[in-house]
Amino acid sequence: MKDTLEIRWHGRGGQGAKTAALLLAEVAFKTGKYAQGFPEYGPERMGAPITAYDRISDSEIRVHSNIYDPEFVVVVDETLLEIVDVTAGLKEDGAILINTAKSKEEILPLLKGYKGKVYTVDARKISMETLGKNFPNTPMLAAIVKVTGVIDDETFLNEMEGSFKHKFARKPEVIEGNMQALKVALREVK
Amino acid sequence: MPKKVQMSGNEAVANALRQINPDVFPMFPITPSTEIPQYFANYVSNGLVDTEFITVESEHSSMSAAIGASAAGARALTATSSAGLAFMWEVLGVAASHRVPVVLAAVCRALTGPLNINCDHSDTMGARDSGWIQLYAETNQEAYDNMVMAYRIAEHKDVMLPIMICQDGFITSHAVMNMELLDDDVVKNFVGEYEPEDYLLNPNETYAVGPYAITDYYMESRKAQSHAMENAKQVIKDIAEEFEKISGRKYGLIEEYRMEDAEYAVVIIGSAAGTTKEAIDHMRENGEKVGLIKVRSFRPFPGEEIAASLKKCKAVAIMDRSESFSTNGGPLGAETMQAMYTARCTALTIDIMYGIGGRDVTVDDMINVYDTLKDIAATGETGDVYRYMGLRDKEAK
Amino acid sequence: MGYNFKETMNKPERFAPGHRMCAGCGATITARNVLRGLHEGDKAVISCATGCLNVSSFMYPYVAWEDSYIHSAFENASSTMSGVEGAYKALKKKGKLKEDYKFITFGGDGGTYDIGIQSLSGAMERGTNMTYVCYDNGAYMNTGTQRSSATPMYADTTTTPVGPKCKGKAQYRKDLAAILAAHDIPYVAQTTLLQGFKDMHVKAEKAIYTDGPAFLNVMSPCPTGWKYKADEIMEICKLGVETNYWPLFEVIDGKWILNYEPKKRLPIEEFLRTQGRFKHLFKPENEHLIEEFQKEVDRRWDDLLFKCSR
Amino acid sequence: MAKTDITKLGTDVAWQDVTRGNTVVGCGTTKQFVTGDWTNVAPVIDEEKCKQCLLCVPCCPDSAIPVKDYKRCAIDYDHCKGCGICVKACPFGAIKMEVKKNA
């Protein structure tokens, strides 16, 4: 457990936070790590707040509980900041990553006195520019990779290209946009 | 070469089924097992299997069709959870008494009342006396491995009983984890072709299944069925030994974790065993003599093995993930204590209801359980033998 | 090939003697004669819903069926057979089976109209290549004549016992053949026990050799439940047809076909009078009930004529 | 597998010898079960009057009027339950119910 990195995702049903959490686990797995990715399940439908989790470790992961004291929190939808206690249990030496166009200074008052690091990325803008649609989960995945440093950028991009090629085998035209979304997010997260 | 993958428990089981390529798969969806037939439907659509996939109109019918298919001479299976399993209950008994080696991929979920989709074992525990073999998995890997072994156990001539391959809803079914898939041909060779002795579609001889049995026969039939279940103990172990040769992974009726000198032990089923192992390692670093028995086979119940392993313990907590409303403990508690009594195992023992309806179980929770056992051993006072963990209780001490 | 009665009678018996149905049971007559629709030498698997026919035809270790047979439970005869048919397709596909098989399921009205309608509807909708035969004796006879949704109006049953507050079953019977026809399956037919059994033999053969699901509804009187003397069965069935109570028709690929129209329709009381379960209707104060019954028979007959005229 | 020998499956059979799942290999075993003693009356055919029309055959609920080479054979009294349907089915009045004589 000691060397296990724990990440909690907050999103809304339909935004792809669960998929991003599972993708992060997959990426970590492909770099030789042990990883666990899982959503917290309820009957929530499209739009409802949802939570998903990742554990990443160099040794076998046996714990099957939810995550209460994460090192990192990812907020895929900033409107959740007002309705979900996103920093609950978040370690002070950890960090929170938020999808927003706002600056850190503007966001900070919404974090209930959280003293750890705050990262922002405008995943909506990146997604609109690269994919033409609002799929924030792809840039958010890249941003959390950057923030956590679980994998170096190049390996990450190579791995993702591989999975996109597999996932989008029937519509290869979207691969380029998705790769672009990842690259921009890696660059723009601050 | 086995392939390392990152996969959910449902996808893992579906992959085992793809490799097995069963003959008939009648299905009806229910959360959280739905993904298994859904993955499988894709294999069917893409020609990766040549299974007859029958999209029936209810779980009662999916089990009934599986029984019909198996009696007809095919390798059959279905998948379900919770209310779906409850709806099958009548025909579960028929499958077992007809002695058809049907496989059921059970993804454990709380029974309705109130409606809840999360993990507990009340569905499969409700079917514990239906005459089915039940193997439970801690991880995605185990769910996969158990599925690969399922037909070998069920179809063994000394057994010929249906088998439930159980895993924890969402906790393993929907969580992706690192695991290993065996090569397709390794699984295919391990499982082999099904060659039924007698079956409805045998062109050389007619065959009749499912009679009315008057009192003169019924009890003898039940005993014969029970005897087959007794035989299953050895068969499960034998098949596990063979499986170890292709996978390197060891399985038995139970798994003992750091029990060699354990004074305080937990007996548990399913995914929470992993969380408990984490607690054990943590406590062992502080010199605490704690251990775990994970029950893999609940049917047949390895009472003697469990009791033997607990013989030297000072205090034991049996963890039940389903309420049986006996007011006297849960099913695992009741059966383990019976086995302990028979074996004159005198450890102070409590039975804890936990994780009901998906209530989370943490490492800290399990450390608390061991601390409770230490207190019990120190004072010699068991207190409430039957208790809840993680329950909000106004009268909690 | 035309129908030949003697050829049909000369086929080997597929329902062996020694079963334990009541003397004079209509269900067994139905089962025997439906099986005569099978061509000699063709293989079949039979399944049965729980009921009189099942418990009497396979009492361990005595089985009356000469073909492979399976019973599982009450409500799942159709889904059980779906599995058998699925196995057949799978084994054929995998080259493990060369022989051809036919699949025939029997159920009483309890196992068909009521508890088994879900699995029957499912199997039919999925296009299972099987023939389902309902031996309709209009009540749950295996448990002692409780009313079913196939029980005719005003029948005295053990759950609708006639008394000062009860004139028998209050509702008319469910039209199951129409429900099955609404599944748009290739073959639905209604028949009963008539001299020479040509109607049943021909329909059974058509049903069994239809590619896809087929359904036969067969009025199969029960001497104990209907309260008549066992040897009167053929006369009762004839009156059922001649009064338009039990019309003979087929629905082939959605086309309704009337097979028989009585030259002079007999009044319904001629059918009702034969059975003790309707005895109370013949008390002077209940005459209006027979009128009600007649109205319903006529309404349904007109509806059938309309369907068959399209 | 070989046909089930049901003579070894009497009501005194031990649990070890009950067939697996109470299945029977080789169907039609009811022929070995006598139901002829369920009745004290039985149909008797007047061979003179019988025209071999076979109309009695399909309406027998007990498959007790066998046919061979297009001809009705003797009534199977081991299985006939004496319902009398055949009597009424015969257009030639060739069948009559008679009280069985004590053997």
C-alpha cells in the first residue's frame, strides 16, 4: 500500500470520467505497473455526479475498497466544485487537477481551504479545438499523467496512439484529433 | 505464452468462455453480470465462437434452456446476478437433480428488498442448498481461472453437477486489474471436448430425463446427489493441480494466508480477502500473529479443512456478506462454527455481517476486526457472537 | 402426399401403454395422435410441462414416450425445449450430429395459458423450431380442477365452486390461439378429438414439419374435471365443434383459414348439457346464463369468420 | 450407454444403484407396467362384426389396441383401463364392455 498511488475522479455521468480512469489504469499497466481502475456504481444516469478511482503501484494490488485519502483528485467538470466535496481526504502533499478556464486564484476559494497543489487545464477548450466536440476526458487523462508523472510524456503518447488505433479501428480519422488533444493538454496543464 | 492484460472481472470471464467456446449460451441481462453475455455477443457477431447464443425472455428461461441444452448433449451455460438468480431458484434445483453439468457465471449482488445493485452474497448464498457447486473468486484472475476449471469439475464422471463461478459484483466484475490470460489453445486443450455419456440427442439410444420420483426413490436420489457433491471435493483439488501445471497458480478448497502461526484468524469469502491480506501484512510488520482463511469452495463446504486450520487460533472472526435472518449468524458463520464444534476447535468465535449491499470494506476495518479478536482473547469474553461491521447504530458501544 | 388413415394408424406407436393417466383421459389421446404426425423413422425429442401428462408418462423408472424426453418444471417447457433445439443447432454446426430431429412440447392449459405463457411467448417470438401442443382441458386438472384462464365461463371448478354467491367461473376463456397467431409464427391451429382423427393428424404433421415455431391448441376433455362418463369423450368433442364452442381453424403465415363450418350450428346448451361442471346452468333460474354463454360463443364465431374472410 | 435395466430399479433399490439424475436410457419402459388391473370391465371385440376400419385405434387413451400390417390386433388387456371409448367409436357395434371374470 505504501508505494501505491491513489487517484479519485469526479465527473458527471456521460462525460467519460469512468472511461478515463480505466484508460489511466491501462496506460499504467502497459508501462509495467500494477493498476486498478474502477467506478463507484449506483443507478445514476447521464449528468449525475459520479466517482471513479485508480490505484497504481509497483507491486500487486490486493485492496478492493474505495479510495478515501487520495494523492490526487481529478475534477472533470468544474460545476461539481459547488456540489461535491472534491477535496475530502485529499492529501495536502498531493494535488487537485481541475478542468476549468479559470485561473488557480479564481478556483482556490471554491476548494474549502485545501492547501495542496492546484492544477488547471481547459479541457473543454482543448477538446473543442482538437475534436470539435466537448469530450473533456481525453485532455484530462493527459493532464493527470503530466501532474502525477506516472509515465513520461513520450511513452504515454506512444501507448495512447496504440490504444486509439485499436479502439478507433473503424474510424481512423478521429485518431489524429485525439492525439492532438493529449499533446495540447500535456503542454497546457498548469 | 500467457498474456498479461488489464481487464475487468466480467471481461475476464467472458474471455474464458470465448476460449472454451461452449455450445449453448442462453442469456438474460441483469446488472452487474450483463457485460458477460454482452462481451460474448460480440464474440458471436465477430465469429470468434460458434456458440448458439439464445436471447431468452427471463432468467428462469435462461436456466431452463441451459438445462435443456445440457441434457441434450451440449456444453451449456448462462450468467446472472441477484434477482435473476432468485428467479432461477426453482430450476437451479432441477439442474442439480437432473445432474446436468451446466455452468453459471454468477456475479454477486444484493437481493432486492430494497432494490440495490451492489455487491453482497445474498444471491448466491440463497442458492447454497440448491445442489450446485459454488466457487468464489477474490480477484479477476481467480474468476477467470475458476471459469477455465469449471467444466472439468462439473463434467467429471464422479461429479456431474452444475457449477456456479462466483465473483463480487462491481468490485471485481467492473474493476480493471492486472491479470494473465492463458493461451487460447492451452485453455482449449485443458477443457477438452465434451463427450456426454447419455443425452437426448444421442441418435443411437433414446433417453428420458426428469421423472416423477415417488417416496421410494426420492431419498435415495438425494443421497446419490449428495455423494456426488462429496466427490467434488477431491475433483476440485485434482483439477486445480492440473491447472497449476498450465498456469503456475495454486488453488484448493480454501486458501490459507499466513495461518502457520496465526493466533487470530478471519474466515472470509471473495474480494474482501484481498483487503484483509493487506491488513494482515501491515499487522505482521508489528509482530501481530494474524492470518486468514479464504473459502474458495463454499459448496462442497470444506468444513474439516477450515476447522483444522483454525485449531491453534485463540480467536476467530467469520465474515458473512449476507444476512440469513436466522438471528443466529450468517451462512458462513453457521457452517464454519458447526465444523469447528465437530472438530473440537475451541477458539473464541464471532460472526460478523459486513459489506451488505455494497457497504465498503477497508484495510482499517479489517485491522479493527483483528483488534477486536485480540480483545476477545485477552478478556476471554466473546461478547455478541453475531454482530455487524460498518453499521450506523444509535446503541453502539 | 395425401392423407391416408390406415397408413397413419400403421405407424409404430410412439406413446407406450402402461402410463398412469386416468381411464378415458383426453390428454393421452391427444399426445398419441399428435405424435402420429411424425413421419416413420424420424427422430424427435419431446418435452412436457408439469401436469397430469408429465407425471403419468414418466414415473421413475417407467417412461411412456418412445422418443427422448425431458421434463424440467411447470412454466418452462418451452424454454427447456429452446435449449434442446439450441443444442441441436450447435451440435449440427460443429459436425457432432448428423441426424435430423423434431421438437415437440406438450403442456396443459395451466402450463400453457397461464404459468407457462411467458416462456412459450419467448420461444415462439425467437423462432424456435418446435411444435408446442396445448392439451386444453380447461382447468388445472393435476391439482384437482382449479380454474384456469382456459376454463369456460360458468364452469364449476374447485376454486369457483357453485354456490348461492357464485355461478361458476365469472370470466370467459382466454383466446390463446389468437395470442399465438399474434406472434406471427408460421403455423397455428386448433383441433380436437374427432372421429378418425384426420383433422388432428393432418394439423400435427403440418405443425411438426413447419420450418419454425408451430402451435396446436387441442381441446382434450377430462372426465373427472368435466364430470362426464369417460366413454362420452368423442361425442363431447363433436358437440364442441358443432356448437361453434371449439372451432377448427388454422393460421398459416398470418392467414386465418376456417376448416369447418357446421351446416346448422347447434345451440351451446347441447355441449354444456353433456358435462356435470355446467349442471347448475340448467336450473330454471339460470337460463339467462346459457343465453349469455351463447352470446359470447356467437360473438367469437363472428370474429373468427371476420378474421378468416380477410 | 446400455439401456437401463429397469427390473433392477424396484422400490427396494439402494441409493448407489439409482440411475444418475433418475434418468432412463431406452424409452417406452411403461410397457413393463401393468395397468390392466385398474378396471373390472374390459372391451371384447366381436371378430365377426369387426370390419378392420381401425376407427377404434386412435381414440384409445392407453395405446391398447395395437396395429400390425394395417390390421388391428388383439386388445392389450395388460394395459386397457376399461374406459369404453372404443365401444362408442365402433361404427359397427363390434365392441362390447364385459365384466372381467376372475382369473
